Amino acid sequence: MSVEQAPNPFETTSHPATHARAIGDTHGDAHGAHGAHGAHAGSPQNRRYVLTLALAALGIVYGDIGTSPLYSLREVFLPEHGLRPTPDNVLGVLSLIVWSLVLVISVKYLVFILRADNRGEGGILALTSLVTPAHALRRGRWGLIILGLFGTSLLYGDGMITPAISVLSAVEGLEVLTPRFAPYVEPITIAILAALFFVQSHGTAKVGRVFGPIMVVWFATLAALGVWHVAGAPGVLGAVLPTHAVRFFVDNGWTGYVVLGSVFLVVTGGEALYADMGHFGARPIRWAWFGLVLPALLLNYFGQGALLLANARAIDNPFFHMVPAWALLPAVILATVATVIASQALISGAFSLTLQAVQLGYSPRVRIDHTSATERGQIYIPSVNWALMIACIGLVVGFKNSTNLAAAYGVAVTTTMAITTLLFHFVAHERWGWGHLKAGALTALFLTIDLAFFGANVLKIPHGGWFPLVIGAVVFTLLTTWKKGRQVLSTRMREMVLPRAGFLESIAAHPPHRVKGTSVFMFGDTKGTPPALLHNLKHNKVLHERVVFLAVVTQEIPQVPPEERVTVEDLGHGFWQVKLRYGFMEEADVPAALAAIERDGLSFKPMDTTFFLGRETLIATKRPGMAVWREKLFALMAQNARPATTFFRLPPNRVVELGAQVEL
């Protein structure tokens, strides 16, 4: 293996804040008095910059939660729940929605969770890295890593369901326009999803510029529809009092608890906004939420409640029944566009998550295409794209309508949210210095809410909730098998590796014939001799006049500053050790990094440099390490991994591969 992985999969090291955090929002804006380009945090220049990012965040960060009004309230009053849309029930459900948005999104995520960033990057992997430094592993923190990985795995199931349920619920608005469209809802949804995935290879940089303005129109529409109906029944605003939620549970008992699984649909975008923090920073995300998204959502839910108070029969699709007949078709089109934007955010998130998994050593190398020369994070991963497309279309065909899909939605997200809360406790106590009482009390509050939602969603498992759990279990198995397999393979390779010091002494005592040029042997063990070098010397009896041992190291920080990228060590007798360091959000371009090295006696000319790589054939055995079935799975994954030549951007005509068999 030519990439050196640090022994701790999440250990972080310090490095300067990147441009994405230049607005001074690291750790909840607690640090940094100056903004982008040196502007003061309160200056007009900085405010305009933050506002611009807040506008862009509307489409990427809030697409999921912003399209929840299409189906959330409808799912609460499904006939099978046995809950009639009486005035007391409507006010009780609205109160639950209001306080869910306030406590889960506004307080938990926007106020507290966004403070827990890994050098500006968010998401459950970043949170896990903050609580599992190297010394923590000696205190038995592997359990937290397992939790973090499982939560990450569940996000793939979420990424499959969100595009399907969002687009399907929007297209179902055509049935409100006329029942004649009913047979065409499913084919139209499939066509839209297929088109969405087929355009991914062209990149979303240009399309992304219009996401924000379109979502401004969408949220403005949500607010306008809500205000229109609330004006006819202003008493619905009384649902802001939590007493209505309490009374709802008292009156409905077990049924009231069951419908929490549907109420949860209004907050499913919480993890997504945390994961996207690295693209925009915490402050623009907060500005967008409190300035537009939260007011628009609350007004629309209140408006749907006002509609139900006036006409309980509108419960079959309250969102589209809010719309005047003359505006119904434009509303369906706008809703469909908004759901496509929401789906795009989830797809892009899956790409970013896969890149992180590859760089952190939890996934084999895959093809990763950059679709923008200027915007970081604009990537396209074909294998992930087509897998998501097949899954999304399969979900539409299998579940038929958004109501059936809603029965499968929420189990994975609630699990991830509960894991996030547990990890947050360790960050607050150990990183921020909170006392046990303060950290414990806040964690207990959040965890009580998370577990209440989790319990209600567990009831969905027989009705489709098993799907994201199965997807999460499969992804978790693949991630952990690859990581464990790499560790076993590394152990087996070390058993065969000759110590570098002994090899160099042997070369000094018995120098072989040297030929012109530079040979680069990619090998992660900086204390050992690359097996490819020994094979080459054994069979060809020669060495190049410059021999470079190259290790490519992925560090557990998002980006590595250019000045820290390269380390060169002269080993004597024409031998050199070179280390290239990259962050887990970066891709390695080995030729470009080597071309920048200018040292006495060492330079890299493309036509005089040959890269030697080892290619291992893996054989499953009963030796201690992994179960045989996992060894076979690991060998299969390794066989189908992207070749190191393309992954590290090596020139194919300058690469020599030398094979060996390794028993796992």
C-alpha cells in the first residue's frame, strides 16, 4: 500500500483557518475579530460577504428541511394513526412542530452543535474527530469511533430516501390539480430523478449560483401562503404555547406518541446543515435560518393548521390545498424545482462523505472527478452517483407514493441525531471545559428529545424503516472491513519488510550498478524497505542514481497548508525519503507535488522519473485477523479499487507495477 494512514483514524492537528472560515465563526463565532480579507467582523464588507454566503446556503443547507412542509403535516393525520384533525389536535400538533424546530434546530444545532467544528468542517465525522485524539484511544474511545462510523453510514440511507420522497411529494401536487394526473406521478418522478443524476457529471457550480435565489422565492412563497391563511384564523398562532403539546399527549396517549414519528419529518435536515458547515461557515447558516427559513416554515405550518381548522377535508394534501386554483400549476413546478435542489444537496453530500471516507482509510480508492476548477467541494463520483440513482428509482417504484416513503423515513436520521448528542457531550466537557453538571444537563435535554423521536420512529421499521437501517449496516460493514483489512494487510506486509536501516547499510557495503534517472517507490512505512524495490533489485540487478521512498500521508484535518505539504530527508548514497501530506478533503496530485521540489541532488523531471508500485494479490486464510468472509470481502474490494496510478495522478507510461501474494 502506498498511502500511510495515521494509527488514529480521527486525530487532528492544528493548522491555520481556511478561507471558508475567514468570517470569524470558528467555535460559534467565539474567536476571530476580523472577517474575510481582513475586514472587521462588523464592517459592511463583512456583512455583505456573510449575506452572500447565507443566500448560497439556502439551497445547499436548507433544501431538505425547507421542503418538509410538502408532506409533514399530512403524514401526522393519516387514517391509520386514528387521529382526527380536530381543533385541539391541530393546535397540539402545531405546538409540537413549533417546539421541535425551536429546540432541535434552533437551540441544539444552530446554537450548540455548530460550535463543534473540526477546523471549520462539520458533520458527524468531524465531531468524532474532536473526541477521539490519539491519547483518548488509550482510554478506550474505540466505542465512540464505532458510533461515529455507524452514524455516518446511516446518512447514506437518508441520502437515498430524501430525493425520492421530496420529488415524489412535489409531483403529487398534480393530483390536486386534477386526478387525471395520478397515473403519471410515478413516471414523471422517475424521469426527474434520472435527469438529476445524469447531469451530475457536468457539475453543479453554474447551476448552484441560482439555487439561492430560487430558494428565496420558495421560502417567500411558503411565508405568503401561511400569512394568507393565518389571517383568516389568527387563533392558530396560539399553538406557540407548549401547553397545547402537553394537552395533546394527555388527550391522545399512545396515539399521540406514535405520531411523533411523523412530526419528526419537520426536522430531518438538522444533520445536513451541520455537515454542510464547512462550505459556508456557522454564521451564514445562522443568518439564513433565523432571518428567513425559520419564519417561513413557522408561517407555513401555521397556515396549514388554519386551513385544517376551516376545512378538515383538506388533510389529504394540505400544502397544495393552501394554493389558489390559478396558482396551483406554478406552485407544483416551484415545489418540484425546490425538491430537486434539496436532492442535489444530498447527492453532493454523499460525494463529500465518500471522499472523506477514502482519505481517512475507510473506503477503497474510487474515481473522483473535479467538476469545477475554482470551487472546492465540487466533485463527482460515478460509482456513488449511479448507486444512488438506482436506489432512488427503486424506492419510488417499490413504495409508490410519498406516504409510504414517509413510513421508511426518520429511523436513520433519529439514530444519527442521538449519536451526535452523545459525541457533543464529550466535546463540551473535554474540549470546552464544561463541568459534568452543565454538560450533562444539556446532553440529557437533547437526548430526551432524540430518544423520544427515535422510539416513535422505531415503530416504522416493519413498514419500510428497515431499509435505511439495512443500507447503514451494509455501508458500516464495508467501511469497517476496509479499515480492518488495511490494518491486517499492513501487519502482514511488515512481517515481510526488511528494515530500511539494514538495507541502506547493505547498499553502502555492496553498491549495485546505478543507472541514470530517478525511481520513486511508493510505500507508507518510512522505517521499512519497499518490497517493490527489493523485487526490482533482485531481478534487474540495478538501481537508479536517485532512489526516492515516497509516503503519501492523509492527515485528519480538512486541508494541509501548502508550506506543510512536503518533507524531504536525505538518506545518503542517492536515497531520499519524501513525505507528502494532504487533508481528508483534498486529493493527492503526486507529480505536481514532486515537481515543486528543488533540492541539491534531487529534482523530478517527468521523462527521467519512474514510479514503482506494489500490487498485492490477497488470499483469505484462517490466520488471526478477520473472519474469512470479511477477508474475502476485503480482497474483493481491493480488487475493484481504483488503481493507484489514476488515484495519485501518476503518468501511466512512467509506472512499473510489481506483484506479490499476501496471505491475510
